[in-house]
Amino acid sequence: MTEPLVTRMRTFGTTIFAEMSALAVQTGSINLGQGFPDTDGPAAMLDRAVQAIGAGANQYPPGPGVLELRQAVSEHRAARYGLSYDPVGEIMVTVGATEAVAATVLALCEPGDEVIAFEPYYDSYAASIALAQARLVAVTMRPVEGRFTFDPDELRAAVTPRTRAILVNSPHNPTGTVFTREELTVIAELCRERGLTAITDEVYEHLTFDGVEHIPLATLPGMRERTVMISSAGKTFSVTGWKTGWICAPPALVAAVQTVKQFLTFTASAPWQLAVAYGLRHELEWVAALGAGLQDKRDRLMEGLSAAGFEVLRPSGTYFVQTDIRPLGFSDGLELTRRLPELAGVVAIPTQVFYDHAERGRHFVRFAFCKKDEVIEEAVTRLKRLST
């Protein structure tokens, strides 16, 4: 029997997250690999979802999403970023940001088109681009003065006549970088000069640290009309299982993405949408407190990792901290993470799996700090075994 899976998807097997989560269960290790919180979101928002189910919001909502959520998203964009989006025609609800990325790439890219992404990159990007029979062109981010950034000349050189879009993730998973206005200006200028669409994954927009500001690319001159802006409730409100995201874009781009989305999931769950609308309007103080708490967890995990012998790079956002493993005497992150349960009773993610050029990320390992305080403390205690 021939291989049933289409050729373009054969490099996408079981994800590293599944492998490492299984390893954590098998070994009784603390799982600092997969990026999901182990506490719930705001209680009143959770209650709204229960109320919506009880009130009968259990059938198909409108394809673009429940109007109440689209209105709340519109209000949030205007209040936080000064961006005006019409709830009717310029905002669409998706089944999480992952579907939003996939539907956008499938809608905008022809076979053979190229999409630029910054590596290391969230693993669904490559799969979505492969599904569209397009080609991912990776621009490598490297540590400079303690944070990951890109070389503007390398970005410009990556653009060809086949380039259709640039996929921008900020705050950036897995490096924790929050792109500066100067970095975003380089991207914006290139998009305007070469007629490119920007696809911006901004799911960690509320989770930045040390006073660092998240700046949406769409706020820069000439970029609102060429940007598909993607956000999600999952990271903002610690409800990753709700899979409720949205895009904001000009009408023609939203219509294109909706044309694809309707044949993927058709629509998203109504109760979660109604609850998230409440969250955007009433629970942003809770979100601010979440960010402050995550900053504290980040600091404690960074201190523990440094004490264990890692070189630690300070993230300005997201759930993740990157470490260089070479001071510990290791050069291969995949090897170390497979041994880490035995060595320290902790599971992490080898960053090299997020690269096209794996050798450039082989010496980095990613740890998640979106966990309860006691979990972080126990992980720090266990990691001390590496330095003894």
C-alpha cells in the first residue's frame, strides 16, 4: 500500500509537544514544555459561558462570529491601539489563532508563492504554508545584546518576485522578543515597497513585561490596509481550550479569509464567543494582573535556570524563556531535553525544532513559566541537580 499522506505533509508527524508531554507523564517530570497555563481565567467570564449554554446559545452562530464579540473586539482595538475596525465586514471570529493563520495563508497564497517568517517560528506556520502548496522562507533571528532580533538586510534579501506575505509574530513565540518600533518600521517599509501583505500573530499582545509596549504593525503608516491582524482569547484570558480567536483586516481580506474558513470549521462555538465579549469589556484588569504575575514567574524561573548553569536570555513577552545550553557542556537541545527528565525531573522543548536551519537553534532550549508558583519553585529546586 502506498503512503496515504500527501507528500507536502509528510514532514509533519507527531509534534514535539506531544512527545515531550508524553515523556513528562512517563517519568513523573514537571512539564515546562507546552505553553498552556495550569490555572483558569477570570471567574465571571467563565460563568458567562455557563450562562450562555443555559440560555440556549448552543446552535450555529453566524459565520463571521457572534456580533457581540465582533463589537467588543472593535471597541478593544479602538481603545487600546487607536485602530478602527467595522464589526460588520472587518472582523471575523475563528477557532483560535491557529485556524486564523491557516485560513489566511490558504486564502491568500497560490501554489509556489512564498511567505516569509522569522525563525524560530511557531510550528503551525510551516504546516499552513505547506497546505497551501506555498513555500516558507525563513529569516533567522539571533541573540543581540540579550534579545533575539533579525538582520534587516537578510529580511530584504529574502523577498523575491514570488513573495506574497510576511508572517510577523510579536510578542514572539518561542523567543519572547517584542519587536520594537524600529524593527516594525523595517517590515512595514518592505511591505509597502514590494506590495506585500502582512499576517500578524499577536496572541500574546497583553503579556509583555518590564514596561515593554506591544505595537501592532497595523498602526504604522500605510499598514492597516495591508495587514491581517490575528488575536486570541486563549492566551489573554488563560482559556487556551476555548479556541476562540479573531482577525481584523480590510473588507476584501476578511472576505477572502472567510471564504476559506467556512469550509474548515464553518463557525466557532457560540458560548465561548459571548463569554469572551464579556471578558474584553470587563476583565482587562484581571489580564493586567496576569501579566504582572507572569513577570514574577519569569524572573524566578530565570534565576533558577541561571543558577543551574544555563545562559538565559531575558524575554520581554509571552510564556517562554530561551536558554543557551552550551555552558552546561551540551550542544544539542534535542539530546538534552530527552535526558532532562533523568537529569533533573523537568521537561522542556528543544528550540531547534522551530527552525528551517536547525543548526542555528541547536544549542537553545525553551522553558515555559505559565505555571503555578509552586510548580515553578519545584522546577527550580529540581534544576539545581544540573549544577551539582
